[in-house]
Amino acid sequence: MIGQALNRVDGPLKVTGGATYAYEFRDGDQPLYGFVVGATIGRGRITGIDTTRVESSPGVHLVLTHQNAPAQGARDLSVPFEYWRAYPTLSSPDVHHHGEPVALVVAATFEQARTAANLVDVEYAAEPGSYDFAACQDQAYAPESLIFGIPADTAVGDVDAGLRTAEVQVDEWYTTPYEFSQPMEPPACLVVPDGDDLVVYTSCQIVDAARASIAATLELDPERVHVVTQYVGGGFGSKLRIHSETILAAMAARALQRPVKVALTRQQMFSSVSVRPTSSQRVRLGAERDGRLVAIAHEVTMHTNRHVEFIEPTATATRSLYAAPNRLTSTRLVPLDVLRGEDVRAPGEAPGLLVVESAVDELAHALGMDPVELRIRNEPTVDPERGVPYSDRHLVECLRDGAARFGWERRLPEPARRRDGRWLVGYGVAAAIRVHLQGPTKAAVRLGPDGIAVVESDMTDIGTGTYTILTQVAAEGLGLPPDRVRVELGRSEFPPSVGSGGSWGAGNSSSAVHHACTALREKLLAAASSDARSPLHGLDTAGAVFSGGSVSIDGASEALGEIVTRNCPEGLEAEGETVLLTEEPNYGAYAIHTYGAHFAEVGVDADTAEIRLRRMLGVFSVGRVLNAKTARSQLIGGMIWGVSQALAEEGVVDMRSGGFVNRDLAQYLVPVHADIPEIDAVMLDGFDDKANVLGVKGLGELGICGAGAAVANAVFNATGVRVRDFPITIEKVLPGLPLTEV
């Protein structure tokens, strides 16, 4: 079953409306509705709030402000990961960014709550804020470390000396803008009080983190918090942690002892949730005339909110990508009074590879060398900074296979030389690398007398196909047809996991289910071989084969349901787990990554500089593939995001308030169907036995890694115009277009 292109098992529920999302639940009494009021300044202090008109407004039950909000736990920095920390909301009169919640209005209907929210009268003592990233570079500081304790800076050899002796150099600055996750389903929740307990139906990526954060914020025993998140309409990092809507709904539900629903509007998402930090990145490359790198430096400066530090590991991919004896990476933060940064799809690699792979293309042009050949020539034999072997690295194969499939040999090396009518046509390539992570995850598998296996884990399905791949793993592990497996996810009462994020979800959860099935098989065999009533009694279980809902040994066979019925009529259960990567020896002994190569063809209008993607191909090495259909879908989705990153997405800050000017999908541009032509994703056969027992690795974010750079490099090949300030827009390309013959 593993690897087959099985249709999504939750597909029928989703297309018929049977899949219930957080805001759609109904539990207990008729719910009340909350609407969040956001700050209209970027920095300062609330000096007064008048809610008189609100409280007399029709249907209003409660107005929460910092003046009547309950005491809350503070963010505990000793908790290793941000997602599990408290998220205090309305805890003080201080304002730390534009749009920060200053009130919640709860009413009988959503319309009444929204209308009344406009009547909240807030007075502020505004303070001068720092909103201009470019103007505040002199305030940059070095963080103590990155996520997981990874060093913020690394150095090998002497970069400056290497660059001085290099025959060819590239030394350029690039900028990347603020970017947003913006999943289809906004952050939303229903909180139902149940005595001293809270039942929280919320849209989140990590159930255990949501539970811990809610409990820490409201100072509750975590056992009193019950989180349900069976279906999630996309996350892309924005739901790795819960946000203000969930905390505020929980406060209101406890105060009123009524169910309360809160959902953020699309515009509120631009002021409350998940912004990728803007960055300024300097890349220095030095190479000999044969293309071999002698020095590589990647120095990143990015924004962080002044009060809540967030660091995107933007330079870390550079540490493992190419060989060079002299190396340097660094990370610096500029404190601003702008929305706090959070993880957005492929944090680190997405903005880092957009820049580095553009710089490598610049080096290839300076050398007069084919960009594919340049990358192959700098393939390392061991991790260049850690000095450990790669677990399974097939980047060169991705480049060569992709070049052959794409027709790379037709690329003209000199820019602005290929025409198709009014269009200038160019080809671009970029490499992809994404770290593979592992975290503590548990899953239980229970087999009933009816022969149906039930998989339980608090793991989430954020639209990626978790229900389907776990069905496949359990079906193969127990020798059952997939319709005899039922997967139940997204409840805090189930065994805990690290959820979906960082491309770790599939590898962790499938390995845990595999281990559970292995343990369950052992229990079934032990029960059958020791049972005189079983046809398998006394047989050597070493050669047992599980297939078709039965187990066979040397020609003797018995249905799994019969074994359970006789020996454990209430059902037989086993649990499996994975551990944190720091506890797994392979993650210290090997560099474990996924890889890919992107190829893009673009057309640029010779008169208007309109840019159109014409076709795109990605070839990827991701270890063993769990489901060919869902995997390809994930990779293509990432590639489209990379196109968007290169050509469209840009959050623009209002320098007067620190808020985002373009705070809806009419002005924050993302691709639509008409923007995306033929795209294909090909996966090489693989099995990484160092990653986990199944040989699988995460791929959800790999598709975006480097994809934008392939598009950017194609634009350069088409026009000869190199844009280093992303996204690439008409006004940045038009002045440099070659003159059109009249």
C-alpha cells in the first residue's frame, strides 16, 4: 500500500460538506459570537476605553478589555518551543504593533458583535515607533541562537582571504519582503465551557501545543483543556501556535459559561497572524575559473518585533548546499514595532534559497558557465560545515534528470536572445534543499473483533493528506485493505504528536503508526501461537505473513478478527512512537535533507515587461514516497508558492502606523489559475534508512525551496535584467528591457 496513489480517504467528506471545521461545530447551547477590536496605533499605551455604547448595543453580552480580562500566565522562555508557551492577550494597556487586540465584543450574532465592535472608543498615548526596516539597519543585533539551539553564526576557514584570491567574485545585496501564510480557512474556534473544563474546537497544526498554550495562558491544568481539530483548512505555519482569537474565546466562554465562537476576518489576519520577516541579505561568492567555489558567505539581516523575538533560519541551508573551503553565515535582527514574525511555509530555506540560488546564477553568468554544470561542479562529498556524511543525497541526479526532461540544452546562454513573437523567453534553474526533522510523536493502533483497525493520534491533517497516508501505513503494517482501517486524528485525548509543520508531520506520524503496527503484530502472533484453538498454535512466527485481513504461517491461516475475538474481545491495542531528533543518533551522525532541482521557462513582454510563467518542472529526492498522488500535489503547491514569492507577494508597511497597507487578497497578490500554466513534479525513487524506519522524509515545503530563484533566473535569461529586490515586478524590469526594433 505504501507509495500507491490512493485517493484521499477524507475526500468524499470534504466535497459533500461532511468534514466539520472548527468554526462549524455545534456543541451544547446556541453559541455567542465574538469580534476582535484591533489597535489603530503601532506603539504606545491605552489611556482609556469607553464601552458604554457597546454594552447597550443590541445582543451584546460581554466586552473584554485589559481592564476586565482575567489574570494570565506570562510567556515562559524556559519552555523550549514558542508554540507551547502562554499567549497573553489583553494583559496590559501597552500596544506593541498595529492591530494588536484591544477588546473583544461578544454578542448573540456575528453581525451584532461586528457592529458593536465599531462602537468601542479607545484613547491612546501614541509613541514614536520604528517601522522602517531599511532605516533601522544600524540597530541590528546578533541573537543568541536559532531554533533548536543552532548557532546564529558559523565560520569555516577564512572567507575574506578566499574572496581575495578568487578569480571570479559575486558580491551582491538582495532584499525580500514581508510575506503572509493566508490559508483558505482563517484562524477560528468554538470554545465550550464544561464545568471547570474547556472544550476547544480550533484550527491548529499542533494539538499538544495548542492545549499547553491555552492552559498556560489561562493558568489551568492542561487536563482541563480538551482540544479538537479534526480538519484544518490550510496552515502554512500560521497555525503552528494558537493566536488571540482562541485565547479571547476561551476567556469569554469561561466568563459567560456559554459557548463562544471567534474567527478572524481576512483583514485581521494581516495584522495578527504569521508574517515572514522582511530581510536584507548579502551573498558573496568566490570561484576559480573552472567554477569551483573557494569561498561562500551568506549574511542575513531581518526584522523582529521589539517585544517578541522571532528568528527565521534563513542562512542555514547555505551551510550544507555547496562545497567551499572558506565559509561564513550570519544572522542579525532589527527590532521594529511591526507585527511579530512567525513561521511561514519553509521558514529559512524559502527566502534564503531565493537569494543564494539567484547569486549562484549570477556567478554562472560571470563565469560564462552553464548554471546546471556550476552546481554539479560544487557538489560536496560530506556536509561542508559539520563534516558528517549525508544520509542520502541525490541533488546531482535531480539536476541532470530535470535538465534532460526540461530540454535545458535549448537554453541560450546569452540573455535576451530568444524571442517568441512579442515575448522575450528565458530559462532558469535553481537547486533545492530542505532539512528533515524529527520530533516526539505517538500513535495507537487498536484492532477490534470485527477486523477493523483504528489509528489514533492527536496528529493533524492540514489538507496535506495525513488521513490517507496513515491509512496506507496501517493497511500495509497489518495486511489489511484500506477500507478496513479508520484513522482518527486531532483530539488532545489521543496520543500526543508534534503535529503538522516543518515538513516533519508525515515522517513522524507514519513512523509512529508503523511501530505501533509492528508491536500489534507481535501481540497477535503471541496470542495465536499460544492458543490451542488457533490453527497457528505452536508454529514458528518468524515466517508469518499478514495479508488480506489474515495471518499465515506455513500454509496455516487465521483471520485477525478471530484471534482478537477469542483472546481479547474488547480489542487489542499497541502504541508506537518517535523521539526528538537530539535523542536519535542518526541525526548527529548524518546530515539528513531532502533535495530538488527547479526548471522554469518564462516569457516577458518586450514592450510592457509583463512576466508570464510558461512552464515549470521540479525533480525531487525525498526518500520513500508514501502516496504518489498527495506527494505530487504538495510539491506542485510549493512550486506555485515559489512563483508567487518571485513575482507577486509583498506586504507593504504604512510608515505612519506600522500596519500593512495591502491587507486583503485584492491587494496582497497571490497567483490565480490564469497565472499558472503547465507544472510538473517528478520524484526519484528512494529510501533514506537514516531518516526513519520507513525511509521517508518530509516534502511539503521542499517544493517552494529554490522555486522562486528558478523563475528569477529565467527572467534574467529572458531580459538581461537582474532584479535583487523581490518580488520582481513590471516597474523593476521595464527600464532595463532591451530596445525593441521599430
